[in-house]
Amino acid sequence: MKKQFIFDAFVEEVKKMYKLSTDELLTGRNTSSIEARHFLIYLAWNRKIRKRDIRDFFDELGLKITNTTIELGIKKFERLSAEDDDVYFITEKINNKINLNI
């Protein structure tokens, strides 16, 4: 239950950051929608939410994702986080904001 709350909070933060509606986040095929989904996956995985749960949470939102998609999102943002301090900073900022709301 707590993991679902955290995931839902990440969804809201990612939507704000990328200026997307829920529909755009889940069904958009443009670069920012895809990147936003990958970032959401990375945030959840970085928060120790299991891949199976990430898949289930997306499914509850109406989007079926595969383990390959999850792995791609994680790898992409692990690399970006290592290369770009801003990505690391934004990840930490969102995590800290979620921690305050738990």
C-alpha cells in the first residue's frame, strides 16, 4: 500500500515536471512522454519498488509495460544520472518531497 502511494506521488511529480496530462504520460508517443515514463520507472525502481510492482502499477493506470521497457528506463536514467548532476539532483529533490508527504 505504501509503495502504491509512493508510485502515485511519483506519477504526479513526473506529470508536473514534464507538463503532461495522465493521458499524455501513458499514451504519448513523443519524446517527452516516453522520457517521462522512463523517468517514472527509474524513480520507482530507485525507491526499491520491485519491477513486478512497477509493471502492476502501470497496468492499474491502463498501460501494459514489459520487463524490457522497465529495464530500458532504468538503464537510461542510471546513465543520465551518472553523466548529469541535474538528473541526480532532480531525482533527490522528488524523493525528498515524497518523503515529506509520507
